[in-house]
Amino acid sequence: MLVKDIPDYKGIKPDSEDDRVLPLKEVAEENRKNNNTGDRYSTGFKRFDNALRGGFAIGDFVAIAGIEFQGKTSWGQTLTYHLCKQAIPCLWFSYETVEEELDKKFMEMGIDDNYLVYVPFKKTSHRLDWIKDKIKEGVAKYGTQVIFIDHIGKLVSEKAERSGNKAQFLDAIASELKDLAVELRIVIVVMSHVNKIGDNVPTTQDIAHTSGIGNEADVVMIIWRLKNKNNSSLKLGEDKTKDNDEEYSNESRVKMTKARPTGHTPIIKLFYKNSKFELITENYDDEYIPNEEND
């Protein structure tokens, strides 16, 4: 069917000049001239940047997932530290800890006193509409480019509430956040829990309550801590107290289980020092490392 044959085609008017149907090439060129198209924000970790062709891209929806007390917030703050080193303003919504603790950890990392992290003065709502308004305020006032929400399970949405069960509820919220990232040309990072799965390494499919977060996400990073080899779980009535009876070691792993640009899934080895994660080594002889020559 030709355009001229579409019934009442001439009577159809666009809602605004911005939603006209135009050649892709023309729209892309216009966006390149007027926006920060093509900008990538380095994660601060080379292997992850390679998997993302340079770092987070505008419009990305990113999920950081792990079981409780495995370092999701600290990993988010570590990424923020590296973004601030690039003078990229960030906006934080922390429903897991108070702002004084966030600031204390950033200062312990050795970040500049005037680091570019912004927060609402008071978190007066968990509603997604309120968060959207604050995100738009941050973008307008401070040019914030990367948004951190800790965590997505704390949010409520009028639209999502109509969806019924918990899985559909979170699916709807993830979809709205992805749409907002594209609309505002920003990056939105959410923390999410995963289901407890014994000693197995979590996957994207293990994100708690829903597959929608993993489906919507452009990037998924799973974090877990390594246990001390000499310490086994206690049973009731046992006494295995030692001078070093910590269950977990100071080492962690982060696996990028989803990277939309390349499909690569690198793992990095980390240790915790000065309130942030640092690389143990970049030498992975037994793993494929994506780069420009073999991508």
C-alpha cells in the first residue's frame, strides 16, 4: 500500500513537530549536532569499558544485583567515584542508608571535597512520579548525567500498581525507568536483590521477583563476596570461634552478565580498600578479553 492510499492520511497531523516521521539518517544527524550522542562514560574498569565499547551510553538502563550485604551500594559508589573523576555529575536516591554515610564513604575514597554528587534534601516519597520529577530537576539544575537508585524494590508507581503481582509491578517500573533514560538522554542505574541460590554464582535470571529488570537492562552487573576458605558455617550448639572468624574475605567478584553493545560477559577480581573496590589484577590469561582488534 502506498502512502497516498492510506485512508484519511492527509488528515493525520503530528502531535508536535518533534514526532514527525523522517528519514533515520536525517534524525540521527540532527541528534549528533544538538545532543551528546556518542558520549560514553567510563566505568573506571578497562574490561567492563571494553565490553561496553567505551563505557555507559546515554539512554542506558543498568542493573547492579546481588544478595544482601554483598556490596551493591559500595559498588555503585565506586562507579560514582570514577564518574566524578571524569567530571560527570551524578544524582543519588538512597533508600538503604542516610546521606551522611554516603558522604562519609565518598570522602574515605579520597574524592574531591566538591565532588559532583547530588541528592534530594529530603526523600519525601517512594513514588516513581516523584523520582522522575527529581531526576528532571537534577538534569535541569546541575546537568546530572548518571542516576543511581538504591534500590528498585523500594519504589512504588501508580501505573505499576495496576499491574497486579510483584513481578509485573517491578517489570512496569523497570520499563518506565528505561523509557525515562532514553527520553532524557541519561544513564539510570538501579540496585536490585537476587534470590538466594546456595553457592552458585547468581545470573541475570536470578534477579528477585522478576525477569523484567534483566530484560529491560542494557547492562547487568552481579556482585558477590568470596568466603574465607577456613571458615565453615556454624550450626546451633557449635563453637568454632577463632581469632579470624570472619565468614567473608576482603575479595569480591563482579560479573557483567549482560552487555548489550557486545554481548561479552567479563568478570573482574576486586578487593575492598578505603571504602571502595579496587582491581586485584588486570591479567586474566584464562578469559576472553574483548578489544577493538577481535571485536
